[in-house]
Amino acid sequence: MIREFNTGANRNAEDGKIDYEGHISPIVIESYGKFMHKNRYLKDGTYRDSDNWQKLFGDDHYGVCMKSMWRHFLSAWKAHRGYKDEDIEDSLNAIIFNASAYLHKYLQEKDPQ
């Protein structure tokens, strides 16, 4: 099926095409970007590149991601249960980070480019 626009332009139908824009929330991406930027600063005062995490985390990359993800999950869970000393937004962003880093390596190994 062809889509025709009142301008005269036409395109194939959208049926079956992945809707990346619809699957992702812009406010989540914004929060995540701010979280990641904030965490570019290390305790020793140095500043790392935004894509530094793509260098992966050594021989135990999956273990590093999983252990960190569990710590942040616990923090998010505590915040969900009302513990005031936990930051739910940072915890959820950290979960996204660790899940993404885990998945990044998994996908690289699954389909090496």
C-alpha cells in the first residue's frame, strides 16, 4: 500500500516498520542523558568521554554489570517502598545504564560486525 500526501509526495505504508520514536520516551532519554553526563566526572577530578563505557568492563563485563544493576535495583526498590535516603531517578537510570552495557556486549558477541 502507498501513502499519498496532499503535497504530492508518496511513501510506502508504515505497516511492519519499527516505530523507534514511539518506543522511547523523550523525557526518559533526557533524564538518562543528564544522569550519564553527571557521572562523567570521576572522584579524582578527571572527566571521561561520553562513550567511555563502550570500552566495556574487562573480562568480567557481564558480572560487573549484573552486580551493579542489582545494587541499583535494590536502591530503586527501597525508594519505591518509601525509604527517603534513596534517589529513584538515579537508581532507575543506573539500571538502564547497566542493562544497556550488558546488552551492548551481548549484541556485539551475537553479531560481530
